[in-house]
Amino acid sequence: MDLMAIVKASVWAALLATALGVMYTAPARFLVPTFLCGFAGRCVRDASMAWSISQDWATLIASAAVVVLAVAIIPRHTTSPVVLICGVLPLGASGQMLNMVLAVMELSSSKGDALTTAAVALSANVGKGFTTSIAIAGGLAAGIAIVRPFRREAIGDGSSDFPAGGPS
């Protein structure tokens, strides 16, 4: 396990998460938690992969870690969805998606054996992108299930944070 490589990749992921938070208009008070979630998500995924866990399982674990961290570090244990989204986006299948686009471009101009190779590359990248996306969704669901018992306020009891008259 190359610790410096993991830390370097995690810092870049954290910067990407923070930039996405700014782009998606996260409130300023959520930018530091977004940075920390992006860092932790990538760090957990890379460390898990260094311990011989497959990329999909490592992504699921990292997504759950992002939820747990976000709820733990944000006051009142409530988190903005933009923090979670921006925290897990660096875990996404962006490399596979780019390779899919390149494979489609190559597929349209290939003939013979090159066509077969391009078709196989396209289907492999579609599969990788799909499983990574499912791993992120599963990790978010697992993280929510983990933090639900520890939340201070009741969840799903029909109560509201607003006074009886509704929001003012």
C-alpha cells in the first residue's frame, strides 16, 4: 500500500468534491464537510482496494463512510444532500464513462476484428460504469441505514421542523 499515493489521490478527490459543491451552490458552511467527505471517500476506497477488496465493494464501503462522516461532522446530525452527492461523485465511474464514449466513437469507424474489439471494450465499460453506480447507491443506502439509529430526532414520524403554521 502506497500511503502517499492514497493521500495525494484523496486530496485531489476532496478538491474536486469541494469544487462541485461550489458549482452546485452548496452553502458556504458545508464546503469544509464536503472537502472532508470527498477526502475520506477516496481514502477509504483506495485503502480498501490496497487491502485486496474489489473496486465495487471498496466503492460501496467508501460511499457508506461518506454518509457516516457527513452526519457525524455536521451540527445537529443533519446533512445537506449536496454534501453527500459531492462527497461521492469523486468515487464515480467517470473513467469508465469516458472510455465508453471513446469506445462508441471507435465502434462507429471500425471494421472486422477492430469492430469486435471495440464492441467488447464498450460492453466492458458499460458494465464497470453500471456496477460502480450501483455500488455508490448501495453505499449511500447502507450509510443511511447505519446512521439512522444514532440520529437525535425521530425519522419518518410525520413531524416537521416548522411550527404548526408551516414555514414562515
